[in-house]
Amino acid sequence: KQVALTEYWTPLASAYNKASMFTGGQAVDPDLDAYVTQKAIDGLFVLIADEEQKIRQDPMARTTDLLKRVFGAK
């Protein structure tokens, strides 16, 4: 809010989306709050996937009883 970023983002994102129709680029959300929120959620899921992979590969990473039951021996 202090730098009025949304005043710059919305027209920029809208122009990019128009150009992406011709270039084949992926459109971005012109709503900055929604865009930032979605990117944060995407990042969290990447971190969760990394942690799950570590838990599946390393039995020592299964530090709680629940993790031991869920990812334990088949």
C-alpha cells in the first residue's frame, strides 16, 4: 500500500495477458492479492512435497508415531 504497487501491477499484468495470447505465454492474475496468495500456496505445496519425499526415503525422518504409522512398513 505504501508504494501503490497495485496501481502499476494491474495495467502491467493486463497488458502482459493480452500479449500472451499471441506469444503463447501463461496469463497471470491481474489481482495482485490473489496472485501473491496463489504463489505462496504453490510454494507451500512444493515444501510439503519435498518433506514428504524425505520422509518416504529416510526412515529416520519419521519422527512421530503418526508418521511412523502412515509411512511405516507396508
